[in-house]
Amino acid sequence: MSGSPMRPLAEFPLEARRAIRGVLTDIDDTLTTHGRLLPEAYAALASLREAGLLVIPVTGRPAGWCDHIARMWPVDAVVGENGAFWFRREARAKKFTKRYVIGGAERLKRSERLEAIAQRVLREVPGSAIASDQAYREADLAIDFCEDVPALPREAVQRIVSVMESEGLTAKVSSIHVNGWFGGYDKLSSSRLMMREEFGVDLDREAGRFVFAGDSPNDQPMFRFFPHAVGVANVRAMADLMDDLPAWITPSEGSAGFAELAQALLAAR
């Protein structure tokens, strides 16, 4: 595992907290607890934004969900399907931006290949299932290993990854799905592009002024990049699948852990 061990959130230096200008965050099992967005996490998003911080979910969840999130949640933008796109609603300008990393014709061509790969995974990994949100996806394949099916063992999860990779997909493990897609983009590459195009922020120069909150292996590019990445406490559950861990860890899991992070940042302002 890279870097030093995860340190308690309470040790996050006050001066560094004061310098933070935005929070990027995973959704599943970071903002949610047992699949539910609890009031304390939603309130934390709103409080951070009201305090003037940029608030941007960066998730593996599908385009259909992200359209709703960008329009309805107290956020500035959302990066979805592990970096396939970002959506942004600018209420005052009455403008809704949908920016895809891959063009529409190519996405359609790839979707046909993804369907065949999905059937191979289901044949070779008993107990796996196509994710229930697959119908709302535009660029990737999501295989469920514990959201709506009985939890599969680590070996089965790794088998899903292996099948996807053998078919030429980039495969990443979240806390609930294995996501696979054609292309070299990920949460980090699209977040960098989005921050530059939408907000004029060069993350390579300003990484220390942003926090990323997450909990699972597909968050590793973000954990590696952001010096003040924060894991909610349940990050420990999948730490054996990770080479890169966050700098800080909250006392609590999921929604409660994210609320603790928000409070730590807001108290420093």
C-alpha cells in the first residue's frame, strides 16, 4: 500500500482544512449507508455548498441517476460511470451541460459488445447478475456482486474482473459492482478535465486544496492523487483489494462518516 497508514480525521491539520475549496466524493457506501442516502449526508452536502465549497460527486452510478443528481441535489456537477461523462446544471443561466468523454456513435457500438461480455460473465461467475441500474447506463457494464444478490466471495469478484479484462475492458471494483468499459479514462482523468473546463481549476497544481472522499478500490486513482483524500471508516472492509489508501479516515462509516468530514471542514472555516 502506498504512502503512510490512514490517520484519524482528527489529525487533519487545521490550516490544511482551512485551505480546502472543494469536496469531490464517491456516492455508494461513502454518502450512503446500506444503500440509503441518509439525512446527515444530504445535509452535509448542502452545508458544504452553502459555505462556498465546490461539491461534486464522482461515482460509478449511471447516466440516468446522474441526470437526477445534477438537477436535484445540492451539488455543482457530477462525474458518472467512473468518468464516462459529467453533468452540470447552472440554475441561474438555465443551462444543463452533458459532456461525454466518448462520442455517441462510438458509445452505441461499444454497448453491443458490452452486452455479449455481460452474458459471458453470467455464465462463468455463478451468482453474479447484471446490475439493476444497467438500463440507465450509457457507457459501461455493471455486474452486481452484492447490491441485490447475496454477496459473492472475493475470488468470484476477481473472476469477474479477469473476464472483463480478457475482453479488453478496463475493470474496476466498487463496494457493490464490478464496472467495465472500453477506454483509458477513470474517475481521476475525467475529474481533472471537468475541473479545468467547467471551473477553471488545474487540479495538478491545486490538488491540496480539494478533498476526495471514498471507500472502495475504484477510488484508488483519487486516493493516490489527492494528498487530503479521506476514507469513510468502511474503507477498511476492502483495503485488502487496494494498493492505494486515503491519507485520512473518519471515525464512522458511510453517511455518518461523510457528515463527520463535512463538520471537520466547516468547523475550520
